[in-house]
Amino acid sequence: MVRLKKTAVMVGMMGAGKTAVGTALARLLGVPFLDSDEEIVRAADRSIAEIFERDGEPFFRARETEVIGRLLKGPPAILSTGGGAFLSETNRKLIADHGVAVWLKADLDLLWQRVRHKTTRPLLRTPNPRETLRGLYDARLPFYEQADIVVEGAAELSVEDMARRVLAALATRPDVLEED
């Protein structure tokens, strides 16, 4: 039996599998799964797309930081964050101080395959969403590379396979996971 000692925070691009893999990982560890985007949606009583449209991205990012800070202060869990959350120096510091950042790394082609038919991605509502995704990917890479743990995804890996890969990576960190 293993025990999670601090919150593992899933970071990475939209489509990397933060929610799906995070949920599966939480099941494997028997800990709660938390989603910062879902917490924001619940508190605002509107979708992220509606928040972006009505209040703008800076307003959303400020709420995101508040929510991440609050969730990190709770009992150890698996926390999925929005794709842009880890760009904030404040969020990176909060995560470093209270948890561990796990970058679910996926290449651009895999991300595009996963997000191209979704209408829930406000940042991709552009004339050329694939190029927009490429621009976001290129801009965000230096931030994601600062994560404590990197787990490489691949199209042939199931959600459960990825969750097991993350668990194996966490097991290399006695400050995060310990055997009971």
C-alpha cells in the first residue's frame, strides 16, 4: 500500500489528459481527484468559455490562482489544472511549496487529435485553431519544462497506462509517495 504525502498537480497542454489521467491516478491511490477548472466553474456558476467572454482571461487567471492555492492547502489529492495555470509564477511557486508538479507531456500531433473536435476550448476559437494550438504549445513549453516530474504520453497508451506511468514516476519521490 502506498500513501500520497502531498498533492500531485497535473500540468500540461489542453488534451494532454490531465483530467482523465488524474482521475485514474486518484483511483489507483485512493485519494480525491480535484479539478481547478471545475471548482472555478462551480463557484462562478458559468462555463470557462463564458467567464473568458464576460470577464476576460486576467479575471479567470486570478480566480484560478485563488482556487489552486485553496486546493493545495487541503489533504493530499490529485489536482488537475487548466493548460495555462502553470504559466503563472505564483501558481508554480504555490505548487512547489505545497505539492509536486507532474507534466503530462504530449506532442503537438497527439494534442491536436484530442482537441480538434472540442468546442469547449475558448483559446482555440480562432480562424486556424491548429496554428493557435502550435503557438500556445511553443509558448508554454519553457514553463512546463519546469515541472518536477515529466511523464511522456503516446497515442497508443491508454488512460490507465498513463496513470500507472505517473504512479511509477511519483514512486521515485519519497517526499511525495511512501510505502505503508
